[in-house]
Amino acid sequence: MANEQIDRLKSFRAFIKEAEEGMPIPPVAKDDLRHLHEISVDMAKRYLGKNGVIAVEVMARACSPGTDLPAVWFRYTRLRSLAKEGILAEWQHNTDFDDAVYQVAATIPMNGYQLDRELFVQRLRNQTTA
């Protein structure tokens, strides 16, 4: 078990380094993003609104087997940034998002930290009006 945790941490470090260099971020399953969001919301409720660090092991249990955990985490951090900026207000209901938000966040092309906010919103609009 300890070796698995060490391997996951090494994987995260390598992923972050490559993301900083602009590597393409692979798509992930929308349900994995949703599960990570549910855990984050639950933690905030337990700790009076404070966002805590979600342990890699907790992420691994919440996500589908074989999931690229660093990619899910990375995409989720971008999703949270958009939410904090108010960009997703139209698709947010209390602490949850419309299904389309998870779908777009899971699949929109990303290169490193670059996320086209306008394209994100355009894709959301396309999915919710289709």
C-alpha cells in the first residue's frame, strides 16, 4: 500500500511538471469530476467552508478504477477556478453544477494551464441549448 501511495505522489509531481511545460491534459470521465466535487463540497461543510486538501487515496477511492488521477485533479482545479470567478453561475445550483459543466470540464482541450474560458462557456451553451 505504501508503494502505491508513493507511486501516486510521483505521478502527480511528474504530471504537474509536464503541465507547467504545456503538455495536453487528457480527457477524463465526467463522473470522476463530479465525485471529486462532491468530496470537496462535503469537506467544506465539515470544516465550516474551508477548502482542504483531498488526499490522493481519497481521490483514488472516489474515481473509477484506472483513472488518471492527476488529470482529474488538474481539470477539477480549473473547474473550481471558473466557478470562483462566477463564470459558471448560470449552470450552478447551490453547490452543484449542471451535468453539462462536468462534461465540458472533462473533455475540453487543455494544454497545461491554458484553458479557453470563452470556448468553455460556448460549449456549455451549445450543450444546454441542444
